[in-house]
Amino acid sequence: MKEISVYDAVGTVLAHDLTQIIPGEFKGSKFKKGQVISIDDIDILLSMGKRHLYVVDKNDSDVHEDEAAMRIASAAAGKGIRLVAPGEGKIELIAEYDGLLKVNTSMLTQLIDQDEIMFAAIHENQLVKKNQKVAGTRVIPLFVNESIVTRAEKVCNSGRNLVEVLPLRKLRVGLVTTGSEVYTGKIQDAFGPVLKKKFSALGSEIFKQIFADDDENMIADCIKQLIDDGAEIIGVTGGMSVDPDDKTPAGIRLAGGHIITYGAPVLPGAMFMLAYIGRVPVVGLPGCVMYSRVSIFDLIVPRILAGEIPTRTDIKKLAHGGLCRNCKECIYPNCGFGKAY
């Protein structure tokens, strides 16, 4: 960008918007960034008090903002993403279908380390809807050097896609409901109906529910039975605390569960357990999943259904953002719950 006399501006490209004010008649943008100045514009510019202009100092190797943004967005977009160009040099990244949003945050940080590039995305690991805007990009100047765009493309092509949407798999869900009070029929099960709604909302269905007493051997046998019956994910409810008569964690271990974590830095959901028996995930769900609008269930189960295998580190990272504020009107996922800043 360089400053020139308005009398020398014919044929040059304006580097910024110019506002015109006519009292009582007009106030707004008279000239747009990127506009080529013509001979007829000179008198108008002078009437606006413009004696000098900032214009684009373009080299032959420079790339226009529209092309630059499209190239960067194309390199950043993974599966489940389509691109829309609303104008003014911006490109929007839109979800092609419902699914789980993934953002490579380390790659994003590296990309925007160049001051000429802007790229913004919503938080990852949240469910997004078809046609939802999930990210946007542009370059700051009207033209950028080719080397800037090339480096951005190299960053975006250096590993996993920067932005993508993972579809949720439709899995066969087996449910083990524990607790002597439910097993003996003294109270009616309230956990099952809640989980049926939650899994159904994610596209999966509970094909079988088994009730077990507070006995680790019985719980283990129920889990094994569900696996034999073809369960692709198992939820075990109740008995997840450290009370002596809560046997669910021991039952999961006895069934052969490889424990990823027992306990999560999330409220509600601290007494959560994630284990694997072979390739079958087993989620030990504390009571809060039944009565809380959102909980650890909503942070982890969608990731499993998207094909991820959450690690202990993944779950520990939930500590930053893992406190639900129990807002009077829940707006999840449009809040900070489960999102590290």
C-alpha cells in the first residue's frame, strides 16, 4: 500500500473504503476497497476532501484477496465442508451434513501466525447441523504476496485437515441398568428412558436393556451377554460412586474392561468411566446423566459415535471448560461447557 496524489490516481486500485457525507442527504461508503479509480472519480474525491489516496502497491506476484481466501479455505477444508463466498474477500466454511466438528487447533495457530491471514472457527468437538457456518477466512490486505498463500497452503496440507465434520455412526447400544432397588422392582427405572432419548437424538438406538443387582459378577455377566448379542457400545448406569455397595466399576473391570479413565474433570459427570472390551466402548454413566440437561455424556459419547477413541489425555483436557454453570435457560452447545479456551 502506498500514498499518492489524487491527481495521479487514475487506473490505480483503492486500498480501503472511502465514506462520503452529504449533510441531510447521504452518509455511506462511496468508494469500495479494490475499486479502480477512473477520471470521473477525481472531482468526487476532491469534493470529499481527498487530496491523497492509499492505493494498492501491487507486484506481479501478488494474489487478490478473493483468490487468496479461496485457496486457503480449499486447503483447510476437509470432509463434510463446503465453501461459500459471500463477497468482500471472505470465504465461509459450511457443514455439509450433521456431525461432529473437528478443528486442528495447532495447525490453526500456525496458519494465523502470518499477520496477513485471518481464519476463525467455532470450538471443535461440538455437534453441528447441516448448513451451519463453522469457520471463515480472508486475507487482511487487498493483495498478498504469493509466498504468503503458498505457505498457508503448505501448513494446511501438513497433516490432518484443519476443519472437518465427522458423521456419527449408527451403533447398536446395549444398556445395563444396575441397582438393587430397580432390579427388585421397588422403584421404576428412570435412567433407561432418558438414555433412549439421548442415543436416539444421536442416531443410535438401544436394542436391549438388562437389569442387574448390585453385584459385580452379575454386572460383568450382563455386559458380556450384550457383547455376545452384538452390542457395539455399552452404557452402564448407576452404582458409579465410591460407596462400598456401588459395584459398577468393579463389574466393568471384571468383564474384561481396559479402563481409559475412572473419573472425569467435568461437573456434572465426575464419576464417569470409559473402558474398552476389545473394540467395544463401555461407558459407566453416573446419576447426573439422568437428571442434568447436559453432562459428561454430551461431551464424550458423540466423539465415540464419530469413530474417535478418546484417550485419558482427551478427557483430562475437559477440565478447562468442564464446569456447567447450570444456567436457568440452557443454551448448550452455544456456551463454554466442554470447550477449552
